[in-house]
Amino acid sequence: MAGEFGYVYILTNPSMPGLVKVGKTTTTPNQRMSELHSTGVPTPFELEFSISVNDCHKAERSAQMIQLRAVAAELLRLDRRLLVAG
């Protein structure tokens, strides 16, 4: 089964400092940002990165796995610092 063409994007929002949203859309990143702003978020999202892909569902899962690994690695580094400091 062929994938669905779309975009994978990374968004930030000034109302949520330090957080990023990794997502996918089959429209455009700008259209998706407009949809997300209508969900009650106080400030609009800002597009940090986007890329067109042949299978946006698979690409989003891969991007989120990379993000989870990075978060886990940072937590492990933080934990080691606490152990050394403690």
C-alpha cells in the first residue's frame, strides 16, 4: 500500500516555551497551523521546519521516535548529573 503524500512539520508557540509540536498534514503546514490556532491556543503557532514526504504517516512516526529518544537521552543525562551532585 502506498503512503499518503504530505508534510511533516515542527511548530513552536510563544505560549508554550520550551515545547515543540511534531506533526503531519496532508494539506500544507500553514493550513495546519491555522487549524491548530482555532483550538483555543492563545497565540498562533510558528513554523520552524517542514518537509514534503511521500508517506507523511510513516515520516511523522519516525520523527516522533527521534524526538522521544532525544528526550530520553536528556533525562538520562540529567539523572547522571543529579547522581554526581548528590
